[in-house]
Amino acid sequence: MGIFKKLRLNVSSLIKKIFRKGTTRIGIYGPPNAGKTTLANRILRDWTDEEETFGDTSHIPHETRRAMRKNGVVINSNGGMVELDIVDTPGLATKIDFHDFMKHGLKEEEAKQRAKEATEGVIEAIKWLDDLDGVLLVMDSTEDPFTQVNVVVIGNMEARNLPLLVVANKTDLVSSAPQRIATAFPQHPMVAISALEGENLDELYEAIAERFG
């Protein structure tokens, strides 16, 4: 991409953000099965009266294959307040193979369709980065943080100068080690939580209000 094309894209993105009044648009990103949709649904339950959620969760990777958006979610925490448009994005991956879905019990035709939709979801998630004001990057704290996906995702967000808050999820599990994530990416603030059990969410909401308010 040439320097002038990059400049036009950056200026276009900046103009969109300047004229977007009143709310901060954040995306919830991360690899498959890190707990993105669980966290998104938890935020809705805690801060809205909506019964509708962002979607279902599953042990099968790439359950979320299309970006889902909720507008006007107001978070008040420790004297801080921020109004958010939240985008729950499909899981990011550097490789999607339909054989992996078959290992979870899907038939070949269904596995191929899911792989196709998951690939389209990754492309959509990357496109959304150009229209966001910040990112919640959810990582599974039971896994090695030095994955290709995490490194590539953080590199993309840093290149766009997007404010980033790392969420080390699944602290309810015995093998959780959020300090590994903090050590791996010390340049970004991190909060350790369990979205499933609701652990340490007050600290997360305070960090969201401070980081994106």
C-alpha cells in the first residue's frame, strides 16, 4: 500500500471519529474460545435492561461468525462514565481448517461451511478495526500468550494507534496464569477476570471507563 493511500485511509478514519458524537465505539477481539461473547453478554446483563444477548457460546471454535453490535451501553464506575457502542467480533485466527471442526463432531459438509463462514468472519473483524475508537482484547489466561494470533492482532492495533485494554479471562480455572499475559505485553494495561463467573468485573469496568471515557 502506497504512502498516499495510507494517508487517505488514516484521514478518513480520523474524520469519522471526529464526527461520531457522544459515544465511544469499542470492539471485543481475541482468538476463538477466549470468552469474547461471554464477556459481551455479561456487559449487557450488568449495564442494560435488554434481554437479548450478543449470541450463544459454544466449546466449538468460531461460534460467532458475524460481528454483532449494541449501541448506547453506559458504564458508570468509580466516578467515571463512558457510553459505548460495543462490537462483538468473530474470533481471529491465522489458519482455519474444516478438519478441525470435524474433530468436534461436525459432518464434513457442515464443517466446510463453518470454515467458510469463519474465514469471512475474520475478514469482517479486521475491517471493523478501521471504524473503532478502542479495543478490548480478550485472551485465555490458561494458554500461552505468545501465539501468532495474539502477536499479529496486537501489532495491527498498535499500527492503527487504537487504545487497547487486555482482558485476561478464565481466572476461575486452576491453570489460569494472567501474569504471563502481563509479562508478554507490558506496554498495554491488563485486567484479569472471569467473565463466566463474574469475577473482578468492577475492576474491569473501572478500567474501561478510564481507558475509553
